[in-house]
Amino acid sequence: MEQRTLSTNTASVPGEQLFTDAYESSPVAMALADLKGVIIRVNNAFTTLLGLDPCASGEKNYHSYAHPDYRHESDILFEAVVNGSRPSYDQILLFRKGDNTYRWLQVNVWKLKTAAIMILARDISLRIQHEKALEDSQVLFNNVTNSAPAGLWLTDETGRIVYTNRKMWERTGKTAEEILGSGWTSAIVQDDRGKTEMVFKDALVNRKHFEYSFRIHRANNTIGWCHAAGDPYFSKDGSFAGYAGYSLDITERVLATQQLQLSESRFRSLIFEAPFPIAVYRGRELIIETANQEMINIWGKTEEVIEMPLALGVPELEGQPFLGILDEVIITGIPYSIKEAKVLLAPNGTLQTFYFNFTYKPLFDADGVPYAILNMAVDVTDQVLAKDKQHRTQLALEHLVRQRTEELQSVNEQLTSTNEELFESNKRLTHSNEELAQYAYVASHDLQEPLRKIRMFTDMLNRKSDQNPDNRELVDKINRSAERMSSLIENLLEFSRLLKADLLFGPVNLNKVVADVKSDFELLIEEKSATVEIDELPLIHGINLQMNQLFYNLISNALKFSRKDIPPRVIIRSEYLAADVAKAIWDSAAQGHGYHHISIADNGIGIENEYSEQVFEVFRRLHRREIYPGSGIGLALCRRIISNHNGYIYVESSIGSGSVFHLLLPDGPDS
């Protein structure tokens, strides 16, 4: 019956048998179906492919084996072959096997002259898997390279760019197509282009590593600095294939270096203009690393002593105890203070006796080893001599009273004379103290005057009717900044009037303090595209001026120590801690008192955990001044301010993950 389906001519039976034999033994999966899609015959390869013989199963329709997602398409194509609108078709689809799993098949279908449909099938599941794996691999490669913080690129053996990640073309505002080939050079500032191309071409010719920094036109229409580096890569056969490299935006680093130089100059000016003698000695040789003019003057030397050993620069100290004391401080790392120490110096070329209050503070390196000593001195010669004179006078008076009662009148005269001298000395001392107290008042008052003029002129500008909105907003900002400075000066003036620290305490609204500090950094925040998020903060009992300094230093550090290519983000949070919770964090927390826990978190460069305590030491720096400017005393001041308020400060940080500074401040004045 099947043979009659293929041919009705009995004379062709040998030929038909030959076709049947070829059909059955063909390695290609083949099937015959009628015009309704009912499978009427399959060869062994088709049965093997499906894992069953459709002719022997209860499900003979070809269409029923197509996956539902492809069945409609298969029906349309099959019908087009049956009605003659197309001679044949190829289709890739999922085909169900006998075990109800699906395999990818490529089928070729055409209509025979015997009114039957021929179906050839080939299993392409492995090819589909390979194509899918290749596609996934390409997607993964693109995702990995596009998420890299640096620009990545590849060239061919001629040096033409053949691949870049998103960072390369986003940074310059150009498209990927514009960067490819030699188009990348168009982003380089004209003055730097020739030298940059020469460096790259030299590396290309000599097949060597290269690094170079140059300026580029950035997407935001500004000029930035870029550092590029690359290395040759080779094919499997060892032939040169091109260069692979990266580029980094180092604009912030270059600007920071320039700012560091400016800040370094300002810091040195601050030290050199200090009103008391100060010097730094390096190493056990006590090399004079720096000394302000006040210190040089009391030595009676010139600046030529800088970088000289102290014993050589100030030879008058030989035979006195100070060189030995300094050596002990640099060895043990233990600070040393002494009051009214007698020292012989020759400020005018003649050896004279002076009295000083000395403080020798060791400075430690990153390993905790003392490497230098900070020497601060206060000249108390006049006070000591006056006190010694008074003491000697009193001894003389007592002796005269005992030995020469008969000379009482003479003694009284001498006593009166001496008291007059003491009165004059005390009067001069009182006058000096009054002048010192007036200094802060006069300085603050003199600073107020230009601020009043600034505010007066800004009010005059605001009253002008032709003022445009942009200028008016700038004038308002100037006015608010002047009001802020005026408030700070008034606080400083009030601070100078009070002698006892406890009289400075009062209610402090931290929301206003932080808002004012944020306003101070308005330009820097805008420049760095930074964000500052602030929770609702508590009202505490404290010193307003010190709270302002505390948050100023912490927010300044968060903005300063930021990572390249990542806008700074500062988050300030607040929560209330019960007494037992605070005690678990800080052993010295007051019993029975709650604390306000305030955290200042950033996404900056971070601090290694081993330095989490050393950062609070005076003049402790973890970075060179060329990289990050600063004096090294900011966090030490923060710890001192927190200590003044009976609180606790500590930091949690790791390199590359930012830092979180935690503040614990007591709730209420009685704590």
C-alpha cells in the first residue's frame, strides 16, 4: 500500500525499491506526509531523531510535534506549500521528541508530484547552544567593560582603535563610531595632540609599554586631564595583534595638586605668623625642619639654622638638659612639659638667662614610631623674675623685722617702696591682660565694619529696579554669607569675653549649624557635583561655635577625600540611644543618660582600619600634602570638641569604601 502511494506503475517496482532502500538507509531524517500534514512514512533516521515512529504512534500529525510558539508559523508555511503559493520552505523550530522534550530542528519542506509532502529534518540544537553561549559571552564582555571606572580600548596592528567601552566615548561627548579608528585624537586639546600621537606611535613601532598624560575636551564643554597607558598584545601564533590599554580622568588629581600647593603655602604662613615660638625637630639628630621667626629670634640666629642639627645650630644648648630631654622624647614617644625652665641663650650675641614653659610633643609616623618633635615655647621670663624678686624681698623683710626692730621705720619705708614697685608691676600686668582681652574685641569689631559695608552695598543693589533675577540671587547669596560671617564674629567676640568654659554652654540647634556649614561649602559642592543628605538633627546643650567647627571639619574632609570620577556623597543621620545601648558602644558613657548618635558617612577614598585611632592625633597625616591639602589637626580638633562636650567620636572605614564618623553627644545639660 505504501509502495502504491509512491508510484502506481508496477513496471517501476525495481526503481521504486531502489528509492525505498535509499530512503530508509539515508542518514538524513526524512518523512512523508499527506496534504493534511498526517505523517504516512518516516525513515530510520527520523525515528531515531524523534525517539519514536509517528506512524506507529497514536499522534501522526506533523503539526502536533511543533512547539506551540512555532506551530502557527509552521501551519501557515505548510499550507502555502500545499496550495502551491510557494514551492518549499525552510524553518527553524523547537520539535517535540517521544520523551516530551524539545530539540531545535531545521526542516526543509516541499511538495512532491505524487501529491505528498517531503520533510527533511536536521538537529541543530548544539549550534543554537553555541550561538546562545557566544551571544551571552559578548553581552557579559560588554557589561564588564562598560561597568569599568576607566576607559578601555583595543587597537589593531596598525594602531587604529577597534573597540572602546562606554566610558571612553561618554567622557568626551563623542559617539563610539567617532572614537574608532584614529578619531580618538580629535578629543585631545590641540596643543597636546602632536606630542600624544608621537608617544603612541613610538610605542607602536617599538612594541613597548607607554604611559602619557594630556588634556582633553570633555562632554561638559570643559578641559580635563586624561592619563592613558597601554601594552602590546599578541595572537596565538605570537604575531603582534595590537595594543590594549586604559585611560583615566585625572582632572581632580591635577586640580587637587594645585590646590594643595596653595593650601601648603597658606598653612606655612599660619605657622610662621604664630605669636609664640614654635619649631619641629626631625629624628634623633634633632634636625631643625622648620621654625617660625619667634623661635629663631629667641635663639639669636638666622634662617640658616634650618636643616641643621639643633646642637650645631644652637650650640648654647650644649651642657644644658634640653638636648637629653628631647632625645628621650624621640626614643620613648612620651610627651614632656616643663614650666619656668631656666635656659641660657644668646639672642644678642651675649649669653643671657631666660625662663620658658616648654612642651615637647612627639610626632609619629604611620607605624607609630616617633619621627619628629613639635616644640612650643612660652617666654615667662618677666613673670619669673618678678616672682623671684617678690620672694627675695619678702625674705629680706622678714630678716629685718627679726634683727632690726629698732629700724622699723626704715624697713617700712623700704617695704613701701617695694610695694609700690610691685603695685606698678601688677598694674602693668593687669593692663597687659586688659589689652589682650581687648585684642579679640577690637579684631572682631574691625572685621564687623567691612561686613556692614558689604551688607549696606548689597541692600543698595537689591533696591535697584533694573536688577535682573540672576544678579539679585547672587546679591542675596553675598548678603546671607555676610550675615553668616557677622554671626560667627559675634560668637567669637562673646567667646573672648567669657573666662569660664561652662558659661559658653547653651542650647544648640544642630539643624541650623549643619545648614550654615553646608551653605559655606555651596561652591565646592556645586564644583564637585556632590550631594549632602541631612536627617532631622537634635537640639543639644553645647557650645555653638565649637559645634560649627566640628561639622565644618567633618564635612570638609568628606568633600576633600573623594574618589576620582565619583561625585562625593555625604549622608548625615541621627538617632537616639538609650543609656545601655550607648554604654555598649562607649565604656565611658555616663550611667543612666541617653545619647544622640550622629553619623557622617561619605563615599570617599576611605581609611585603613589600623589608622582609625591615629587620624585623631595632632598633625597626623595619612597622605602627602601634594595629594590632599590640610594641616593635620582637623580631626584632633574634632576629638577635642567632642571631649569638651563629654562625648565620644570614632570612625569606621576601609580603603575604597568611604568612611563613617560616629558622634555620641549626651542628651541634656545635666550629663
